[in-house]
Amino acid sequence: MSVRWSFSWEDEEWLATRTPPADNNLKLAIETLIVPFGRSWQAVDNYLEVWRNMELEHGAEYSVSTPSAAVERISRDTVEIGDLYDQFEDVRLPVDEFVTLLTDLSAAMRNQ
């Protein structure tokens, strides 16, 4: 089964849902990370562009964060989302899942 994220805009924030379901900590990490994007798909697309450029320049070890969470690529296949304000426990997920969820968020914003 492939992993898919979907996003809904409720009470002035994006709520994340994962199939298969994510634990509450991972869901909170994603929702915290994306808070600064607001409803701006352009901000998400800019983030993804920087992410891809950093990959070209630095290979598998770099960081591209938002004001609400630190994101570090710790290997070719894994990212770690780090907590900045004691809101969640640091989590790891596959790079492909991370990029896909941001792409899906951008699409959700465009359709909002």
C-alpha cells in the first residue's frame, strides 16, 4: 500500500491526514511544519524548489526548515523533522514521502 497525505483547511489551519494512518506525533510534526505556509501554494512550491536545489548542491545532507520546524535530510532516503518549540517529538520519514506530501499540500492549496 502506498502512503498518501491529504490536507483540509479548517479553523484557519491545514489539517493533515495520512493513509495508512500516521501516529499523532507525526501528524502534529507535519501540521507544525506547514503552519508558516498559510494558504500560499507559492510558498510551498518555493520550499520544494529550494529543497531540490540543496539536493543538487549538497547531496544527501542538508537542512531546509520553516520558522516552525527544522527539516534535515540525514541520508539519501530519510528526513528528520525536528521540533523547535517543544510541540512534538522529532520524527523521521522517507524523503519521497516528504516531497510527495508537500506536493499534495500545494495541490490542495490550489484547489482551496
